[in-house]
Amino acid sequence: MTVELLILLVVIVTALAFDFTNGFHDTANAMATSIATGALRPRVAVTLSAVLNLVGAFLSVAVAATVAEGIVRLGEVSGHDLLLIVYAGLVGGILWNLLTWLFGLPSSSSHALFGGLIGATLAALGWSGVVWISAEGGVINKIVIPALLAPVVAGLVSAIGTWSVYRITRGADQGKVTTGFRWGQVGSASLVSLAHGTNDAQKTMGVIFLALIAYGELSPDSAMPLWVMAACAFAIAAGTYLGGWRIIRTLGKKLVDIDSPQGLAAESASAAIILTSAHFGLPLSTTQTVTGAILGTGLGKGAEVRWGVMGRMVVAWLLTLPAAGIVGAICWTLAYYIGGLAGVLVVFTLLIALATVIYRRSLRDKVSSGNVNAAPDTGLGPGDPSPAQQPRVAGSTSEEA
């Protein structure tokens, strides 16, 4: 087995690890509102979401093509150098995902990956190495502009939907209305999960595709291998099943108090926008889309919106690209100047060490399926009451993610 093949295998394993973190980081996008309103029990919700993420990953490869060809200028780099860029970008994305998960921040896994790739590319090739804008799209057209528009559009659509729902059901039997909307939420949350698999799993497919191009196994015009699609589908589904309870609590309980009609409106708006973006190959942030939709339901109902929580989320969004980019650049520098397989393994060891530190810190204040719906404070991150201080849901388990 050659050194380059070993490096390729490490890159693929790291890519699937990113996909796994993407799954548990973004479970909240599909299921936070359904869990918050009681439409689905926590463990049932994440199981359903995992299955539909798995199915959704096989529906399209348009987003994967954008990631594979729309960030790094492939004419300027190839082989070992391209493998290092992909690898360093993945490490940047994973570490940002883990850090924001620790603090319960629903930031964008997509932008963490893109930021890591952009930072590593800038370190390796300079400004010209990044496809900022092109006839086919580029970073500005296909990442930055959708990131700005998605939460605004989702917020407007869900606000109008929420306002309309409450107007239409005014005077109706609220017990029957609530039951009906909870059943509706099962369908709309399932659609968001399907859309999330279609959009997010493809980003890792695109990264592995890049790595295979660098190794010489594929050309930019090759079809996406079935084994890449299957591996990414199962990795994101496994991560989704783990739960991501810290971020589910933030979206379901901390931003807006959600009723079933609001949940249905938010999920329906999110699913429509995410599926549309996947069709056009736009690697949209599902996190920003869903958060905008949840915010819109609060505005549409005239409910209290905790703007302090929203403000901290926006700060995290603004920091995601540059923070992941800085980590990606540092990791590329370490791997490049140490050189060869040794450089890759040093960065891999660093990743494992930092991930372990973050996980051990999370154990001080667990959030699990048993306490995810307990009333938290309105802050974010470590410091919420411990499970022992919070009521538990009958029949729940104590796993945490």
C-alpha cells in the first residue's frame, strides 16, 4: 500500500467523520419543533429522521457537483497537494461543528466545511486558488448569496403561513386543531429530513469526489461512485440517530415557544426551500433556513422572540466561514511543512485530541432525549441545568449527543 493511498484512506475516513458530525449537529433542523410540541417522542423523531436522511442522500448529486468543482480551482492544483487541501478543510469543519455543538449553537455544518476548504486553499494557493465567482457559480453566487437570502425568505414564508393558519383556525376546537397539526408535523418534519439528506450528505460526497480526483482515481467529469453515495448516506444517518440533543433544545425551546401550527409552518417552509435549492445545486445551509423559519413563526404568531439567543446564533453564523477557514489553513500548514504521511497523522492526532477534550467537557452538563424538553435558561451552551435537576420524560433514555 503506497503512502498516497494511505493518505487517501485517512481523508475518506475524516470526510465520513465530518458527515457523522453533520448528522447529529443538524438533527435539530428537522425534528426540534416536532419534539418541542410533542408531535413525536424524542427517540422516535431521531430514528425517523435518520432513515429519511439515508433515503434522501440517494435522490440527487447536484449539490455534490457544486462542492467538488465550485470551490477549489482544480486547474491550479492536483495530486498530493489537493488531497492536503481537502483533508485540512475537513478538519476545520469537524472542529467547528463540535465546538458549536458543545455550546448548543445551531450553526451551519455546510459553511463550516466550506470555510475549512476555503482557508486551506488560501493557505496553499493564495487568493486565486478559490473559485470566488464563475459562469457556473462559485463561492459568492452559490454559497454566500444563498446564505444571506435563505433565512430571510424562510422567515417570511413561515411568518405568513403561521399568521394564515391562526386566522383560519380561529374559533375552531383547539384540541382538535392541535391534534391535527401534530399529525401534520409528522409529515412536514419527515419532508425536512428527506430534504436534509438530499442537501447535506451530498456535500461530503463532493469532498470525497475531490479526494478521488486528487488521487487520480476519477476525473472531474466522472459519475459519482455508488459506494461514495452509500457511505455518505449511512454516515449522516448514523449521526442523525445519535440525536444532537443540545442543539435540538436550542431550536425547540430557547428561541421561540412553539405550538403545533407554528411547527408545521416552519417545517413546511424549510422543506420547500431546501428541496428547491438542492434541485438547482445550491449547497444551502439547512440550519440557517430552519432557524429563519422558526423565527418567522414567532413573528407570525406575535409570540415572544428571544432576540438575545438569535443574536448569538447570528454571531456564530458570521464566524463560521472565517473560524473554520483559519483552522483549515493552520491544519494545511502543519500537514504540508511536516510533510508526507507524518504531517497528515499529526493533524489527525490533533483532531482526535481536541474532539476528546470537547466531548469530555460536554459530559459536565448532559442534554439527552430525557431532558431535551425541560425548560432551560435562555442562554446557550455549557451551564444549563444538569439532568439531575431537570424533569425526565417517561420511557426515555440517557444517551447524549
